[in-house]
Amino acid sequence: MRQVRTSYTVTNDTIVTQPGSSFNLELTFFDLDHNVGISDASFTLEYSNASLFYYDNLMTEMDGFYTFRFRAEVSKTIYITITLEKEGYITQIIEFKIQSDFSGAQVIQQQMMIGGGFGILIVAMLIVGYVRVWSIPVLIRALNRMIRALGKGRIPKGPKVTTRRALALAIVNEELESMKLQKDQEDIAPEPIITSVPEVNELLEELASITGLGEAEIEAFRADLARMRASERTGFLKEVIDQERARRADVLATPTEEVPTPEVVPLGDLPGEL
């Protein structure tokens, strides 16, 4: 039995679209022997499921005019093959070419979204850095690092800070700038107040030289000092020495009374009655 001759016509076999946009494939399945459309034909679709989405419930057919609706998911060239067949009719195979590509506006929008995401990430990192690092004073951060090093059993390194001498030099040069003068670092004393704390032994020797104490008295005095705090010994000894010096100065300043010595008269000068 001879099959009925068929043909097809398509509205457009090349579709230009964009990712996320929907489009229709329209075709007519035609009976050449009777010049009528063929209704209720079976069809098979071949395409990449990852690249296209097919709206099964939106497929329509009227008097042999078939409409299939798809949505492009990616940016690429996609091919769709539709096979139309019906019992007693010659099968037709139709191929469509789908060119899916981003538009200029979509490209700009995508770049803005990517750039905005990176921008938000950078701003968030800056905020975290400010809260956890930059808002804390430098010396506090240095102390925290030293404490963490000690907690790990390591000897911490001293922070790099400006010395008192450098700070004083900067202040002095700022004050002298109006007079066109400038000082060098050698002109600034390393320490603001130079003091010397004498040794206890030196003070004991000085006390012995003032008071005339012997070795036994000095050793007894040393034993009494051992009961005192180390920070109090030097001050106590200096106070005792100052008191002894003051007492000796008072003694030396008081004039001594001279005892008159009897005048020796020669025997020949004595009166005759004697």
C-alpha cells in the first residue's frame, strides 16, 4: 500500500535569541495528495536538555500547523531535530538552528553583577580589617602580639617605636623652624634625668669615714640593713649619712672655751715677803 506523500514548511529554521528568553518553532505538516494539513501527527524532539527547556504544555496544533515553545538556557549554538510521523504518511525530519547569545545590555549587566560582588566582598574585608586591626592603637596591637608570643612559649620581639630622643628632637626642631635653626641628635641627651645610685658598700664606707665606726659596728649595721627592703637600704643610708654630716658640721661650728693657764713667774720676781 502506497504511503501518502507529505511535505513541510517552516516559518524560520534559524532562531536568534538570548539566554533566558523563550521562542517558538512553527511548522506545517502537509498532505501533498489531498492538499491539506496533517493533524494529530506524532512527533519526536531531539535537543540538549542542558541547553534548552521545552514547554510541553504550550505545544499547539491546528490543521497541521504545529507550534513548539522553548527557552534558551545557555549562550551557544543549539540544534533541534523534530521528527513528524503518522501511520500511512511519509515521515518528515526538520532541523532548526538556535543561535543563543548575550546581548550588549546583558553583558554589561553581568559584568556589573560580577564587579559589584567583588566590590561588596572587598568592602566587607575592609570593614573587618578596620574593626579587628586598624581601629586598635599600634601599641595595643604590639602588646597583643607579644602576649600571644609569650603564650606560645616564645620570647617576643620589641615593637618598632619612635625613641624618646627622636621625639624630643622632632619637637625641638619644630620649635626652632621659625628661627631657621636645626639641632642634631647628638644635641639631645639620651636620658632626660641622669642619676646614679651608689652601692650599699660605698655608702657604708662613707659612713664609717664620717663616724669612725669600726669593722664590728659596720657588720652589725649591715645585718640591720639586711632586714630592710632592697629599695629602702640606699635611701636609709643616705639619710643617716646626711644626719651625721649635719651633726659634725654643728660640732665644728661651735667655738671651744679656752682654759686659762696660770702664768709662770720667775722666782726672782716674787715679792720679798714671800
